[in-house]
Amino acid sequence: MLDIKFIRENSELVKKAVRDKGLDLDLDKLLGLEDRKRKLQTEIQEYNQTKNQVSKQIPKLSPDERTKKISQMKEVDKLSDKAREELKEIILEYNRLMYMVPNIPSADTPVGPDEKSNKEIAKWGKIPRFGFEPKSHIELGESLHILDLKRGVKVSGFRGYYLKNEGTLMHMGVLQFALQKMIESGFTPIIPPTLLREYVLNGSGHFPFGQEEVYQIGNPHQLSESADEMAKEKVYLAGTSEPALLAYHADEVLDEKDLPVRLCAISPCYRSEIGSYGRDTKGIYRIHEFMKVEQVVLCKNDIVESVKWLKDLENTSREILEDLGLPYRVIINSTGDHGAGKYEMHDIETWMPSRNGYGETHSDSALSDWQARRLNIRYKDKSGQLHFVHTLNNTAVASPRILIALWENYQQKDGSIKIPKVLQKFVGKKLIKAKRKQ
């Protein structure tokens, strides 16, 4: 969220961000509610002051005057109660709208309604040219017995899958390779919870905007010894470890000398993919559950430092892809394709032969203090002043989607798959060959 004072003083700028990001938000209504909220708060304060003053006077009054004053105070109580009820309703709607206010995008962010307005800003690697008809990751996976979609659907339903044999080892290997690189870069490794309370997802900005993509637990009361307490609270499956990493420091005041905070997580992720109905229905490109190594940075409230970290995090993902020998391109996402909270967002797309094009594999975002305000993450500077931190997040690697690029780019004429050198120690071989059906 943004500071209400900033919103009021820059209402036209915020309205432009609302339009550019394609959001449905009546900013004038929000500002009107804020005015009414302040007036009601003043009224209630005045009613309380009046009652306090009269309560001190009453003992000194005659019986008749005392009765009259008590009667007057009953009317004041009614007015105060009415104002409190109205204030309660206004605060609920005010807070709902405040959570809808988008961040102001960077000056470099292209303005456009969707991914068609994204712009390429970097490219690396040579697109493979095969002297044979290349297979898709589905054909490769099934012929080499490293992927089983049919049984995956039988057991898990639509978009279900099994990884097998070397497919399992490559999946775990690429995740471990990325995690080790994060640790060497100074990031604290974490295995976070994947069951999340609602405030965590509101804080990260995944709610209310992407709520339809998140699985809700149907029996949260079974997750606690205090059944009555937990039954009242909704619990969700994480679609990414970003919310859990951010909320690690929710409602805390950090010391400036401890910044930046650098966290990374390896965790399972769950997404309903309702918003992508009918897209990429075959294979393992768009699935309901996967694993990811995610990075989160909390840094000083300084946009120059944020942009520096945005580039550093991008370079991390680029380095991983170059270590894997996979061609990729970097794009800067348009206003309509980067979410309400983003200041600036860069996606990395890796070459996938079966698509005859690039497919998104990484996402790198700077959100200034938009998330920190929602989660109340602050730091104290050298002079003792408090500031909200800036937050950033980046996909170091997500699997099994990255396996599509690995299998398809490294396939051989005989249907085998070469294994990149950096993954060979995890798989225990240099080549995946056809084997007896298992």
C-alpha cells in the first residue's frame, strides 16, 4: 500500500497508475472515506471530552441539574455510539480500498495492457539448430521413462505428473545447485511454512489481487490444538515462498546496520492456475504444484539501492542459466503485466524448442516499500528515525518447468539427453539413455 498522505498529494499520479495497471479502483471514493473517517474520529474525541468534563461537574451540581446533565449525556452516548458504528463500517471499506492502491511504476516500465507491451532488454546464448526433428519434453520424458503424465493425471487430476529416474535427480539437482549458489552469495537458507495465514498473503500483495489462484485449506481447525480459534481463521497453501519470507520480519523494527536482509527458500508451491484456464494444458509448463528456490531482499528505503538489488538478483538468475548453458532473454514487464505492487519487474524467458520460442522461467521484482507498509516491516536509521524497508524478490529457479528447457535443448538425435556439466554430479551420469520400461 501507499501512504495516504502521498496518495492525497499525488492523486493524479496514483490514478494514472490505476489506469495503467488496469485496476478497478475509485480513488476519489477512498479519499472521501478518509475525510469522513477523520471527521468521525474528531467527533468521537469531542464526545469523549464532553463526557469527561461533565462527569467532573456532576458531583458539584444540584439534584435537578445532575438529572438534567445525565439525561443530556445519554443523548451524547447515543450520538457517540452512532458515530462509532459508522466509523467501524468506514474503516472496513477504507482498508479494503487501501489494499487495492497500486505502487507507482518506474519511469522505465513500458505502459501497456498486457505482455504484448513487454520489451526485451537483454539476450544470451545460441539457439540450437538440430539436424533432426526435435522432440518435445513430453515425448522425451515418456520415451526415456523420466516423466509420466498419464499416471499423474490418474492420481492427481488435471495437470498432475510424476517425475522418475533421472528426471527426479535432475529436478532435485537443479534446485540444490541454485540453493548452493544462493548460500555462497550470502543468502540465509530457509525452509519456510507453506501453510499461510491470510494476513501474510494480504501483506505480500497476493491478496486481494490473485486470490483465485491460491488454494484455501478446507479444515484449518485441524491444524491447531485451539480448534475454536483456528476455525475462525482461513489458511492457504503458498503459491511461492515470497510471502512467508517477507512475513518472517512482519511487525518488527530492524537496525539499519543489519540491512540488507537476504533470505532464500526452497519450498513446494501450489497454484490453482484458474487465471490461465485453457493455456499450456499439456506437459509440465503450467502445473498445480512445483518446487522453487526463491530470493527475498529487505534493503534501505532508497530507490537507487532497490534498483541495484533488482539488477543483482537478475544477474543471479542469468548466471544460473548460463551455468546450465540455456539460451535466454530478459524482458522488462509492462504496467499491465507486472502486478499492482511492482515498482519494476523483469522476467527471464528461456528458449524451449517445442514452443519455437521463449518461455518464462524466472521473475525478478522491486516493490519499494509497498509490501513493507502492509506487513509493517521497518528499520531504525543512525539518527533513530523509523523507515519502511524496500522489498525485492526473485526466482532463482523453478522446477520442473526448467526441465523443459534442459531436456529439449540438450536432446540428441538418438533420443537421449545430455546432462549439463554442473548437474552431472547430482544425476551421476553424463547422458540419459533409453531404458527398459519401468
